[in-house]
Amino acid sequence: MGLGSVADVSLAEARKKAELCRTSLREKKIDPIEAKRQKEAMEKQEAALEKIRQEAETMTFEKCALDYIEAHRSGWSSAKHSAQWESTLRTYAFPVLGNMPVAAIEVAHLEKVLRPIWTTKTETATRVRERIERVLSYATTRKYREGANPALWKDNLEHALPPKAKGVRVEHHAAMPFQDVAKFMVMLRQQEGTAARCLEFVILTACRTGEAMGATWEEINLDTLTWTIPATRMKGGVEHRVPLSKSAVIILKNMLIIRQSDFVFPGGKIGRPFSNMALLMVLRRMGHGDLTVHGFRSTFRDWAAETTNHANEVVEMALAHTIANSVEAAYRRGELFDKRRQLMDDWNNFINSPLLGMAK
């Protein structure tokens, strides 16, 4: 057993240490080497626990939530799913819980988050509650907090909030009247930044927000003027081809000039797409904070139904809606791609119309 360097321990000290070790082994049956190892192990454990205690004191809900999202991102089905996670928490949870120590969150804080949206946006509120519950469970696992999870529903929040059956209302995505889209597009094109171009692209293609935010250059074919979204990124799990109008192509060509990554619309972090919040912020800057990005799909649907002769199935396929009727689905085998291209060209002409509301 080493007793220390000869430069630090004198011969007399070494003899004294050696005698203490022999006495411990002889009289107390304690192996001095094993005792030393156990002491070092305990010191390391105490240091680790102290580090966790210090982290728990400074770990905010926002940081913990972002850590959770990052840890689970690779296991989620799409970039859209992780974007929705972050977007809902930033919108509804972070304003109340964001800067709070995750260890200090209680039921009253959950009520403050959920009550304002429980009866008007019950579906969204339910998702927010479930996501907060998972983040807090993660925090418990990481030793950032102790005790029961205040976001649990059963025998907890169910007594503080109205039952879902009474609180649930149909949620409609706030949409712009189609008569106002052309004027809006003029204003949108005056906005600088990639987020504004992404929003413009979403409107022109009538796609879902996550589909545009996660678009990669590999999916774009400027020769055939086609954007092919793989099944893994589609809500219905089926590959979807989008015919690109002239205005959509112009956006893509301009983005290609300043290409920074594989994403067509790269986010602020290298190798990452935009979050849904970035597009919502564009709407807010333009004074349209009451609208949702998804609502422009409803705008497109209303325009097609009220001002064009395009068949309903063509419009539904352009929106990549799942066909609920199994008989209709069996007969509709084709993509109706040429008809959809004409539809998207008409939409492009409408929103670029100088008459601001008259379709060409």
C-alpha cells in the first residue's frame, strides 16, 4: 500500500502510517486498502450528489424542457412533432413556468398555465398538460425535483379543472378570408428574412407548416417543378408530390443562391430547421397575431370551393387529406397531378392578382 511520495512524507510519518494500517488490519480486521477505496468512492458520490443539488437549484423549467426535447428528438416520428412540442410549450407554458426552478413547480402553477385555455382550446390545453407532465417526470428522473408530479391528471388536476366532456370545444385554426390574401402577400413580400420566405412558400403550396419547415433540397426538383415530400414527413404516412407554381419556384431559386445547409429554410441553429414560432412571429410583426399559419390551408380550401370549378377530390389531394371513405379511397388510385398543377397555378394567379380578390 502506497503511503505517499518520499518528497511529501518523511520516513517517520511513513512508519507511523504503516503501523496504524497494520493495527487496523490486525485488531479491527479492516483492510486499509479497501477502506481507502470506499472512502474515495463515497467522496465521489457526495461530489456527484452535490453537483446534482447545484444543478437542481439553477435548472429552470424552460432549460429542462429543451433538454427533454433534445434527448427524445431522434425517437420522434418527424421534425414536425418536435417543432410542435417546443412551439406549444413556448406559447403556453414558458410565459408562466419558463424561468421557475423546475423543483419549485406546484399544482397552482399548472392551473395558471391551463385555466386560460382549458375551455376555449381544450385539445391544445390537454397536449400542453401532457407535455408538462413528461418534462416534470424527466426532471424527477434526473434528480432535479422530488415528490409527486403536479401535472398529473388523475386524482390531481381533474379536481381543479372542468371535465373534458364539458370543456371541449371544436377548435378552428384562425384563418384569413381568401379575399384578403393578395393584399397580405404584398405586405409579406416586404418582410425580410428566411422565416417570411418560408411562410410565403407555405401559402403558395397550401402545405402543412412542418412540411415546409423540414423541406430539404433533396426533395426539390426544379427541372420538373416538383417537390416530393417523403412518407416519413407526411401526416398520413404517404409520399406526397407538390406541383410548384412560378412564385414558389422563384422563392426556391432565391433560397438556393444563399443556401447554407440541406434545409431549404434553415433555422437559426446550424443544421436545424425553423420552429413554428418563427413563422408565427412573422404574422405578429405584420399585425396578424390573431391568425395561425395552418389557417392558410383553410383559406386555400375556401377559395377553391367558392371561386373555382376544381373538383373537390383535386383540392383534397392538394391538401394531402386522408380519405375517410374506404370505397372512395379504393377508386381514387391516381395522384391527379396534372389537375393539381392547374389548381396550384390558379391559386398562384389569384394571390398575385393586382385586383386583390378577383381570380384569373
